[in-house]
Amino acid sequence: MQYKMFLIKYAEIGTKGKNRYVFEEAMCKRMRNRLKPYGEFEVRREYGRIYVEAFSDYDFDDVIKVLKQIFGIVGICPVMVVEDTSYDNISKAVIEYIDNEYKNKNFTFKCHARRNDKTYPKSSMELNADLGADLLNKFPELSVDVHNPEVVIDVEVRNAAYIYSKVIPGPGGLPVGTNGKAMALLSGGIDSPVAAYMIAKRGVELEAVYFNAPPYTSERAKQKVIDLAKLVSQYSGVLKLHIVNFTDIQLCIYDNCPHDELTIIMKRYMYKVAQELAMKEDCQCIITGESIGQVSSQTTQSLLVIDSAIDKIPVFRPCIGMDKQEIIDISEMIGTYETSILPYEDCCTIFVDKHPVTRPKLEQILESEKALTGKIEELYNKAMESVEVVYCR
């Protein structure tokens, strides 16, 4: 059956009161933009519902894949539409729908009818009883279970009748762009794309920064991050990726600071760069993929020292309480895992000491950073002036 309409269900958006329309329209706009390459569609809000109506042929699987990547959607219901709402037409359509949709009729069901027009000649209860009886007469192998049915047949009678029984899960969350903007630190690893995905799911628009270290990292490592940004952009929308050449800053730190503190001091400078870019791009926070205890620079003591490098915007860590397998599970779900495990090292892994400090003291780190004074400022400014921007979609 080539469905001409989808009913879009949401959950959290329904709690937004008088502002609900803002979230609804943001989600509708995202759907319109994403569906353009796949056919002619109209996305509209109507009577507390959101409908996607097709006016051309389309590939069902492609459209469902797109809708499953749009935050705010919790359910996608392929709908059979009946223009003539007389009872006989609705009954025939429900029978046709069940016959086409379920080849094996050995299941329990109940009808769940609702009428928007209270002048309709049958009440909701009457519709439930009569449609159930018609289905049992047509398909004797069916049986009714009003308490725990295997299939719920929804029938909404409005200006037309809408029939559906299947709900394809969506990603949930809130529409991107309804909760500000963030600058995500994106590496080639597993964690940072997951963190970016998770914060976008809360309605936050994303930009990202990647720290490149040629010639110690290859062009393939850079392309790997661009590919990850493209995968994340399927959910977040077009992602503006800032590529910072970080080699000279890293070498300066390597030549002048204790090697067991390299990772901590390097990350402090990454945060400084990220904060400057974030403020320039009107972002309200920084996003990173750290999880407590995963590596030496992600102990609570290390994170405290790293965070102290900036003071104008907060750092959010969506993965902070997750173990590695939980993060991997999400990366597999969103399609970034296979790219993340490609063997191209990023700048965070090149200059790591064999025995890095795990409980750094801020006073000691500040003392070590004094050796950089007069040497690193010019390198930092040069890195900021040469930032490369790639739009990933």
C-alpha cells in the first residue's frame, strides 16, 4: 500500500503550553527541508495533529529513515485517508486496511475511534462496536481484546477519516533550534559524536570544532572527522565545522611543560579556542564527550582543572555518567561507530605521555603554564586566524 499521509506524534512538545506552536513549527520546518529531495510533500499542523501528506510517488523506506532522524518526533503512523466519512465507507476502508496490512489475521485487536465532529451520527463507542463487529464478520480468525490487544486500530473522524494501526518509533527529544546553540568539540573518536547527537536531541543547534595536527595527523584523520560531522548533521541539520591547526601550540606545550601534564594543558588550550569560537558564533555552551574515569584526563580532578581554563560559558558533557558500552550502543544506533573506529589518530592521541597525571593540582598546572608565556600567544593567534570552515550536511 502506497500511503499518501503520515500522522506525526510527539510527546514532550505537548507539555509546552502556550509556546507549543513554536516547537511544532520548528519540527514542521525541519521536516519540510529534509523531505524536499524525496518528493512533493506538505507538512501541516491541524487540530492538534501534525500531518505529512504526499502529492507524488516516493520511496517509503527513504521517507521513514528521514523522519526517524528528526528530533521531536516520537511516532510515525502511516495513515489510510477516507475522504467520504459515511459509516459504510469507513467500514469498507478499515476492512481493506486490515486485509492489506496483516496477511496473518490470527491476532487480538480493538478499535479506538474518535470523532472530532460531535454531530457525526455515531458516537465513538458506537463506532468502536460497529467497526469491531464488521471486522469479526469479515475475518473470523480475529478476536477482540479491549484490555491488552496485539493491534489497536485507530480511526479518527474529522473532515476526513484517518485509519492507522502501526506506530514507527521516532527519536524523541525536542526540535533542533528551540534551545539555543552549542560549540561541540569533535574528535575522531566514539564519544564526541554521541555527545553532539545527545545535545542536539535536546533542541540545541550545533557547530563544531576539530583540532588538526599536521603532519602528525593525516588528511585521512581530518576527513574522518568531516565524515562524522556529516553523519551527526543528519540529526542536527547543517553543521558548521571549524578546523583549527593546533600543531604549533602542541609542540610549544611539549617543549616547555612537564610531559605528564601535556594532555591537561593541551585540553585547557583547546577549551580556550573553543570558547573564543563559541562566543564569536553566538553559542551559549561547549559540548564535549568526556565520561568520568574513562581516561586519565577525565578524572574529576582533571576535569576541574581543564574547566578552569575558561570562565565565560559552561561546558556540558552528555556522556559524563555513561560507561563505554552505553556510548558504543548509541554510536551504533546513530551510525557513527564504524567511522569512529577507523584507525586514523587525532591530535589527542599523538602527544600522550605514558604515565599522565590523573590528579592534577590547578596551582601546579598554572605554574607549568608560566613557561609558555611569551611563546604561545603568537601561535594561538595564528591558529585562530587560520581556522578553516567546512559546512557538513
